[in-house]
Amino acid sequence: MFFPMVAGLALGVLSSAATEVQPRTVSLEVLPKIIRLIGAEASQRLVVVGVFEDGSRRDLSNQARYESQEPRFATVDPQGVVHPVADGATHLVVRVGQCEANVTVEVKAATDSRPVSFRRGVEPVLTKLGCNQGACHGAQHGKGGFKLSLLGFESEPDYSHSAPLFKGL
């Protein structure tokens, strides 16, 4: 008999919380305000902050709708990630409800790809896979005849030890 009364009280509290009026969004702030994409692999994620009538702020990135004014220069996906298409400039329009904000996008070298390098291309993969940890090839004597510096702190010796593996690629 006591349990139904407690359950009824809990439902009453939940229903009153659900009917509480949320403050109205009065403006949007989009970060970064200016996006500069350099190179074909460049990208930038947008963060959308709602400013409410009571002065509070909240991340509204997942509720925002994004639109590129000139998709021939840059596109933006539904998650708010901006990608280069061609050199030039455009504006993005970000909307949440009735609020709207604009972001400037500048794209340079959109068709240029970065040259492959050991430091930027291979070493991060070795680190991500744990190859240069102490339990693997980062151990004092390496493993299986292949040795890397612990956690990739010495790129030059790591490259010279790795170069024979990549010969002919």
C-alpha cells in the first residue's frame, strides 16, 4: 500500500519537471568565427553555443542545421564538420530554431595534398597501434629485430630503423 503512494509521488515530480518552461534561445555563437582550411585533408568542426534569455549558455551543436552558401568552395556535413572543395571563400549559415549565425570560410590549396612523411604519416600509426610502447618494439632491445624509441621520442633513429621496411613503396 505504501509503494503505490511513493510511485505516484515520483510520477508527480517527473511530470512537473517535464512541463517546466525552458528559457528561450536569443542568439547563437559559433566557434571558430573564421575558418581557414589549407590543403585537401583540412577540416574544422564547428561548436554552436546557444545564449538564452536568462543569460545561460549551452552547447547546441547537435541541434544545429548547417548550410554552405557556396558549396563549390566548402561543404559542411550534418555534424558540423567543414571540408574544403576548391580555393575561394564562402559563408556558412548555422540555424537553431529561429536563431541564425554566419561563419566565414577561406579555402587555400584545396587540391594540394601534403607529402607523405615518416613523422606525420607513419609515426602516428605506430604510436596509435602501440608499436613503440615498452611491451613491443619500444622495449630496450626492440622485438623481432625491429626497434623503435620508447613512445616515438626519437624520430630520426626510428626512421632509419624503419626505412628498410618501406623500401620500394
